[in-house]
Amino acid sequence: MSNCTKVWDNLNTAVVVSDPEFNVTYANQRAFELFDELKIAGLEVGKNMTACHKPETMVKLKSIYQDFADKKIKINHLTMDGPEGTLTIVNVPFYDGDALGGVVEMVFEGSLA
């Protein structure tokens, strides 16, 4: 295990990485724990995010991913209620050359404001 992988695996912030087609390519342990706490089923590496998101959420995500692909935005964030207060969700794209390579989603337990 590389030091970088060890950091992501042991981070006390939920991290989910997906490709441009919404397939989950990585999720750390905190992501699985938090999804269980939020009673959101379906998070699994190798599965499409449609397994754990409502259809209306997927419509929003498709728009955000398209904006990332078109380089109209560099970051997306929102807040929602969590089991112990506010969750701040931050989505950041990464690229393979000029093409969208995927998105890293980090869920911070608390407000960043």
C-alpha cells in the first residue's frame, strides 16, 4: 500500500471517486460508514452511482459532471443535514489530458463556513 493510499483509506472524511460515467472507482472506509449512518444503500466500488442516488439527484450530478467536462466550473459544493449536524459535500474534477477523468467527492462532517 502506498503512503497516498494509506492516507485516503484512513482519512476521517468520506471520499468517493467516480469516473465520467458515474462508476465508483474508489471509496474509503469512512464513506461506507457514513452512507450506512445516512441509510443510503448501494455504495459499492465497481457499481454505478445510480445504485445509491435518487433519479432527481442523478439529473443534477449529470449536469455538474457536464460542467466539469466543459470546464465551466472547477468545484461544486453543497450542504445537507447529517446524523450529527451539517455535512458539507465538495466535488472536484480530475482530468486525463483535456478530458474529464472523473470526480472526487469529499464529505466533511461540519460546515466549512
